[in-house]
Amino acid sequence: MTKLFSTVAVAAVCAFAAPAFAVDIIVVAHGQANDPFWSVVKNGAAEAAKDSGVHVDFRSPETFDMVQMSQLIDAAVNQNPDGLVVSVPDADALGPSIKRAVAAGIPVITINAGGDVSKSLGAKLHVGQSEFDAGKAAGEKLAELGGTKGICVNQEVGNVSLDQRCAGFAEGFGHPVQVIPTENDPGVVEAKVRAALSSDTAVNAVLGLNATLVGEPAVRAVEALGRKDVLVATFDMSPGFLNDVAEGKAAFAVDQQQFLQGYLPVAFLALDAKYGLIPGGNVPSGPNLVTKDTAAKVIELSSKGIR
């Protein structure tokens, strides 16, 4: 009898100590499955879910497809989660779906792309970097290092954030810049960079907008041509590109700390759902330039999917 009472008492205490409700948060990102950048964002969201004791569902379209992404957001709204995290590479295409979430009373935080439209769409705040300012900082640094004519390699044409990066680069660089459109295929990127450098030997600065898909292939193109005069930099990081920076094959990487773009919104929405607590403004996650002096320090963390 005593044993039975003890068992019932323990069960009652456990039930009382359990959370009064489960918190469900859905993340809808535009990044494709073959892009290592977004796997780091996903890792951040998963870590925050574990730390905050909430459930997170991370979703993204199979390709850069705004129609499919808007459908993913609509489906998320229909599930009425406690919070929605969404990137906004195209406000015209995704805006109606995001506003529908806000109208339904779902707290929304935007990440990565869309900082300039986040407030107008009704989001609580944005976690990311100013893409134009980050591009400008990269341009200023490449000019400081001796760049006089540049190319900006865009692997995701139609993504407003990438357009802003190239525009910022052109302003900060202060010298001629040509935008080279390509696709999410490192082989195609390498061929296009090699062709651009071969057709105009005055080009001595290359800015990629993704480390794995553009930065690393750009370094290979420069090496294949024997162009030691060409400066290569890229947005974001990968173990391979960081090694290139550490070895002096590349100039620097622009780190926007995408792990935070996954982690912080989930943590913020968990606090909002549980206690009604949320920051009062946007949270900048970058930019930060990783140069030869600092590259080695973050290589290990990058290989672990954190940096």
C-alpha cells in the first residue's frame, strides 16, 4: 500500500512539474538543401529548441522558389504555431503570406533576408545583417587591399538580399564592378569566374556571395589561371574557404554568424510564448570580416556546423 501511494505521489509531482503547454515554432527558410550555410542556421534552431524546451519544425523549398515558399508559410499558418520564423528574400512574393500569419495572431520574426521590410510586414523583429552595409564593408576592404576592378558573383538571381550585397560592394569598392549571374553549381561558378578573369585581365577582385558555392570555386578558378594578383573574398564561411584564407589564397570571409540567425529567433519566441518577453528591436548578427589572422580560430567550429 505504501509503495503504491509512493508511486502515485511521484507521478503526481512529475505531472505538476511538467510544462503546462508545449511550444511549437515553425521555421521557413528560402535556402536549398545543398547549401551548407542553411544547415548551420538549422543547427542553431535545433540547439535553441533543446535549450528552451520547445519543438521546432524547420522547412524550406527544394529550390529557390518563392511560390513554393509562400505555400510553406501558408501551411505553417494553418497549423497555428506559437511562433513563426521566416526569411524574406522577396517581400512582394512572400509578404501576403507573412501578413496572414500576423493577422492570425502568430508572432513572426524574420531572419537573414528582409531586414528592411520586416517591420512593415508586421514582424516582431529581424535577426541578421544589413546586406548593403556588409557588401559596402567588403568593397572597402578589397579596395584597401589593392583591388581596382571587380566582379560580384551572384549564385541566386532574384534574391533581393544578394542584389543588395552586390550594390553595397560597388559603392564601397569605388571602382568598376560587374555582376556575374550564375547558379547553385560550383562547377558552373568556377567556369564563369574563370571566363570573366580570362576575358578581362584588369579584373583583380572577386566577391562571392556564398563560401561553398562561389568562394571556393572562385579560388580554384584563380589558381587555374595562375592569377596571383586577384583578390578573392566571399560572404559566409566554409572549412574549405577558411583554409584558403588561412593559407593566403583568399583575402577574407564576411561572417554574418548564421548560427545566431537560427538560435536567437527560436529562443526569443520561446520566451515570448512562455513569459511575454521579447527584445524591443532588431538584432544584428553581423557583419564580421574573418581574415588570415583569425581564420584558423574558426575552422574547427565551421566544420562542426556552428560557424
